[in-house]
Amino acid sequence: MKKITDLDITNKKVLIRCDFNVPIKDGKIIDDTRIISALETINYCLEKQAKVILFSHLGRIKEEADLAKNSLEIVAKRLSELLNKKVIFIPETRGEKLEATIKNMQNGDVILVQNTRYEDLNGKKESSNDEELGKYWASLGDIFINDAFGTIHRAHASNVGIATHMKGKCAFGFLIEKELNALSVLANPDHPFIVILGGAKVADKIGVIENLVKKADKILIGGGMAFTFLKAQGIEVGKSLIDDENISFCKKVLNDYPTKIILPIDTAVTTEFSNNEELKIKEINNLDTNEMGLDIGPKTVLLFESYLKNAKTVIWNGPLGVYEFDKYKQSTNNILQYLVDNNIKAILGGGDIVASATNAHLKDKIYHASTGGGATLEYLEGKILPGIEAIK
Ligand code: AMP
């Protein structure tokens, strides 16, 4: 892996692709975690007396009306507070002002360039990795650091494009380095290697199952997706979430790996998709036609824990119940707590399970919570990620 510490960046103009895609509500940043996560790489560059030029996307730009609400100016302000120094915001993604400001930079100066997706307004230049755009941005600096893990599965001009035009002068920042180090255990996991899968649909997890079923000792399946597997076994699942198109996929996996897939033996059911109706715990083969399972049950939690007890590596994608409802977040939280209490090397991959851990105040106690969302999922699917390849 090419690391930032492998490059001599002193006096250099260092282009850094960050992930400043922060949630904004009523003109305010409501969670600045992503800005804080970028500080280590930025501060390292400042300590090394580099000139720092930052790029990021924010939201999606489809029409003129999307521009103002997705300006990075608000991020420049917050970043300036966090760094305790001036951040020069350039409201354009190219042009004379940007070029002149870069030309006049002193060591230790920080510039934030406007949202890279402003370039999507006319012809999706950022998102389609427009050749000329990547070349132009690359021409603005001496070194390129990619530290935006969340977009590593996309070939955009601001990651792959710049890297392609700066061969030999690119590396990963500390954030990506940390992610890749943690996820690299997958290449050669210590056994028992247990995978926990939850979330809504089987369709979204087919790639992950296909990739990990060969390597894992057991796959523990909860969440909405468990019901498609149960239905594939001929179990009556009432009104529970079913992914009809993938029943045959589930049948095949159960058939090919009869001892690897562990399904719920009980479930928390109700009659409406809501937090307000009565909750009952039912054996898995005892659901009425008007009932739906919204969480795994307590016996299943114990069953899953019996497999996790001796685990040396755990990967977990997707919550085991509807964690957005207080009543149905219990099993997910119990198993998160079990992993923490037993010091089990667990990697959480994907937005919803990381959000569950954050809500339960357990995120920082888990071995690694991957921030990537789609990027982490594609990594778990074993896909080649363009943002990684371009730096390699
Ligand atoms: P995913 O993005 O595929 O990881 O799915 C996360 C979503 O799965 C969350 O919004 C959960 O509410 C949902 N989910 C988890 N368990 C169930 C369930 N038993 N029935 C319906 N949805 C569920």
C-alpha cells in the first residue's frame, strides 16, 4: 500500500481528496464526523510544511437548484475552526481564481475547492471521470493523496482521474490506510471466521454472501433477509419481508452449504410495520399469517452468541432487526454488546450497522467500524475498487 508517509511532501502542493459529504439541515452541519476524520491527514501535511489543496463532493448535483445548497463553503468554515487556521475557500472548481490562489500559496496554507460535483451539472464530468477534468485538477498539484474511503468504489475525476495523471506521485491518506488495514484481515482471516448478515433485502447482499460463504466458518443471518431464507426452507413467515425473486438463490446457498448458514429460531413479531403495536416473541415455525418478524428473538441471540464465543474474526453487515424502532433494536444491541464484552475482533461494515453501534454508544468500543457504506459493501463482495487500483 502506498502511504502518505512514503512521499516527500515538504514544500509541495498536495492535492487531497477528502470525504466532506456531511449531513446538512437548515443550513447547518448536523454531524461533522467526516471533517474531523480528515484532520489527521491534513495536519500531517501542515506539519510537513506542505501547501494543502482540498477536494470533496457534497450531495448530488442534478440541476441549478442543487448548487447553492451543496456549496462547500459551510465546510470551509467548520474546517477552519477545527484546524484553528484560515481555510481559503474557492467557490469554483476551475479557473483563474483557483489557479492564481494556488500559485501564490505559502507553505502551510489550506485551500478548499468548491464541491467537485458542481462539474456534474454540465455533462457529469466529475462522476463520469472526464479525462480533461482529471488532467486539469492533476495539473494543479505535485502530489495526490486520496483519503476519501466512501467514494473508493467509484471512478470519478477527483479520485481516479487525478491519480491517473499523477502516476508515482500518489498515496492513500491515514483514513483510507486505517480502513484498508482493518478490512485486509478478510484476505486471510483468523478462524473461526464468523459473518453476521442482516438488513432488509437478500438482493443487496448476494455478492457479499457469494464472496464470504466460501471463507467463513458460519454465516449468521438475521434481519428482514432471514425470512427469504426461511421461506426457501418451506417455513410460513406471515407478512414478514420477502424477496421473492431471490428465493431460488437462498435455496441454492442452503443446499450448497447446509451447515454454514445459521437462521433464526425465534423472532419478535407484530402485525404492523410500526413501533406501536404489541410485540410477541414467537418460535420461527409458529407465525400467524398476519404477523411479521421485525427482530430476531432471544433464543436466536443466544444461538448466535454460541457461534461468536470462540470467533477470532467477525464481519457484520446489516442490523438484525428494524433498529430504527426502539422495540426492535434489542438483538442488534445485545450482540454488539456481546462482541465488546468479549473483546471479539469484529468489523462492522456498512451504514446501518455502524449507525446502530453509534446509537448504542458502542461504535468506539468495536474493533473497527468501517465508514464506507457502498464502498465497504463492494469490498466485502470482493470487487476490485477503482479508487484503490488507481493509487496502486
Ligand atoms: P440494509 O441497508 O440492507 O443493511 O438494511 C437496513 C434496513 O434493514 C434497516 O432500515 C432495517 O430497518 C431493515 N430491517 C432489518 N430487519 C428487518 C426486518 N426484520 N424486517 C424489515 N426490515 C428490516
